[in-house]
Amino acid sequence: MVPAIQITGLHKTVRVGFRRREVVILRGVDLDVHENDVFGLLGPNGAGKTTTVKVALGLMRPTAGSVQLGVPGVSQVGYLPENPYFYDYLSGREFLGFCARLFGLDASRRRERVEELLREVGLERAADAQLRKYSKGMLQRVGIAQALVNDPQLVLLDEPMTGLDPVGRVEVKRIIQRLHETGKTIMFNSHILSDVHELCTRIAIMREGRVAWTGAVSEALAEAPTLESFFMRVVTA
Amino acid sequence: MNQVVAIAVNTFRETIRDRVLAVIVVFALVMIAGGLWLGSISLGEQGRMMKDFGLVAVTFFGLIVAVFIAAGLVHKEVEKRTVFVLFSKPVSRAAFICGKFIGLCGTMAVVLGGMGVFLFLLVWIVAHDASGMLLVAVAMIYVQLLAIMAVTIFFSTLGSAILASVLGICVFVAGQLSHNVLSLTRLSHNAVTAALSWIVYVVIPNLSAVDVKAGVVGESTLSWGEIGVWTAYLLAYVVVVLALATLVFRRKEF
């Protein structure tokens, strides 16, 4: 199977503070995400999940190692950052139109795509309100919509369920399932293991800048009664 | 190109709708109108006082808007992490910097255009002394502020928004004086001082070169040819500074 993301020996070191102290974030991450996977990237805070995604997207440069995407470039990738903030004085419709324009969609296709997305994430009624008036859940949904504006083959979502009420979570899960059904590859970071259990085909558990375990959810559940107990066993080993 | 236009339009929308901008513009208009009072207490020089005071108000408030918005443009995107959304799409760092700058140019054109037309109408109605030169002077203030906006954006790629604002204002002040300092140090016959002031003169934009305020009140001023040449110089300066800002920003990780 062709990997949608192939990460090999990824290292990342950053320098922080006035004295430029070295901090090692990634210590050799090896990871394969296959086409049409719903891939869950798990791990405690500071394990290196977000950094791995940022390097994959080119927002950070790797110190060593490589990332290969199975798509022709960022034009086929959608990304939702953690705790997204968007432009306060733009409306949801304007913001999505702006994102569509970044991908070079012409005016009529742009309008069409924006309306499709607003419907898909349930923001039609709030489409003309300025983003500063949106609730956290609404911002998360507009964030997901902007990640899908280019109809990407590969979708990376950083904590997509954070801050959502139960209704919002159900809606986001439905969107992820729909993307999966249409043949997309989805990788998301999450601390909510019940969602991971429900949605993911494969997972990786990161610990201290490395992938400590990777495999199918069913393989994890064959080794422990719940995903939570398996996760705890891996991260405390 | 599509990306530059998209970012420029987005920046224009975002900045023009900012309430802080509206407050500053209202203050500016009140200050310009304050020239009426100054004019009324000056003997026979009402028009001159109104124009002088009005152009100073346009420069001052234009500078505040230019520096504070330019300082926040790039920094806010990094701080609030909207850059994650932008740079995960096919947007280059150069397109980002250019788009931001062009969008701010649009906002400044609206702000300075509004203040300039308001001043022109005020002088025309009250003192019957408005000339096209008044609008040329406002246009030249705009050209000066383009250079300051570019410099401030450059500084904002290096450090905090506050530092960029302060340095932007410093460059504006130094740019008004750099030519005079160069002339004065040449008189001192000290080679080191002359060389240093020449370096400063090259690095800091010579803003006084496009200052045509004197022409508005009937004193001698630059010819159209000189205005054209110095405007081209400041625009070239803008291009160089934005290229440097792009180089710095390219090295940044988020």
C-alpha cells in the first residue's frame, strides 16, 4: 500500500531562551500513514505530536530525517491547527472565501465551495457573522471547513474535538467518517481516546519524541481490555 | 499572484474594520478641524495656519496608523497562529509579506485620502485658499509612510510589535533629519563622522526629499521632476526593505 505520509528518522531540536538552550523535541520518529487511513496520533502532552505534524507540513524544518507526502504538495493537504484563531473582523463566509482564493479557485467555484462547506459544518446561519462573535465550537467548525476548502486527499487535524460540546463532537466525528468514506486519508492528534477508538483504523502512540507503538486499533485491543489501559501501559513502560 | 491579491484584500478588510483605526481617524479629523481655531486667532494668515496645522495632523496621525498597524500585521499572525493556516496552504513567505504590505497600502490610501480631502474641503470652504498642492503634499506624506510601513514590517519580522513600532517611529524621525545631518557633518571635515553619517543617510530613507509642505503655503518647493525622482527612490527603498523582510521571515519556524 502507498503511504500517504512516510516519516523516517525525524529529529527536531530547537533553541530556546536568551542563552539558546537546546531542547530536543523529536528523537527519531518513524511513521507510516497509509492511504485512506483514519490515523490517530496519541501521546501525553509534550510527546512531539504537534511538532511531527508541523514538520510534515513544512511549518518547521527537520534537524534530521525526512517526511514524504504521498500527495503532490500542500495543495492536496488540509490542516486544522490546535486552538485555531482566525481573523476577528471577517465573517465565516469571507474567511472561507479567502482560504479558497489561496488555492486559486475562481469566483464562481469559490462561492459554490464555500456554500458547500458552510452546509457541511452547519454554519449556514452564522455565515455572515464576524468570527469574533463565534463560540469556540463554531471556530473549530470553521477551522475544519477551511481545512477542507481545497477538497484535499490528506487531512491533518490537531485536536479537532477540543472545546466542542457533545453535539459539536458528534458533528466533527461525522465529518471525519464522511471524509474516510470518500477515500481521504485523515491523521489527527487527540487526547480523547473514546473518539480515537470510534474513528481510527490505525494509531501511533508517541512518548518523549519517539513513536513507542504503532498498529491497528484492533491489535491494541487484543493486548489490553480498553484503549485507555493499553495507552497507559505504553506511555508508562 | 492570486495569493498576494487574496492576502492583500484580506488585510485591507481586516484593518479597515478595526475599531481602533476608526477612533484614530475621528481624532485626526477633530485635530484637523482644530486648525479652524488656530486660523481664527492668526492675523490674516488663516488659510496658511489651517494648512500648516492640518498637514502636521495628517502626518502625525498617518504615522500612528501606519506604524501601529504595520507592526501588528505580521506579529499578530505569528502570535495568534494564523500563519499555521496560511503556510499550510500554497502561500510563500514572499507572497505573505507582499500581500500584507499591499493590503496596508490600501488601508492607508483610504485613511490619508479621507484626511486629505477633509482638510482640502475645510480650507476651501473656510479660507477659500485651497490649491491642488495641498493634495500633492498629502500624497507625498503617503509616499513617506509607505517607506515607514515597509521598515516597520521588516522590524516586526525580527522582534516584538512594540519594538517594531518604536523603531518605525525612530526611522521616521531620522528620515526627516538624515539629509540635514549629512550636510552638517560634511562641514565638520571629520572623515569618520562624514562616513558614518553617509552610511546612516543610505540606510535610513531620506523622507525630507519628498516633503512639499512648504510649497502648499507658497514657499519654494521641489520641481515635479525632483518629486518624481525622489518618489521612485522611496519606492525602490520599499522594495529592498520588503525583500529583506522576506529573507528574514523565510528563516522563521512556527
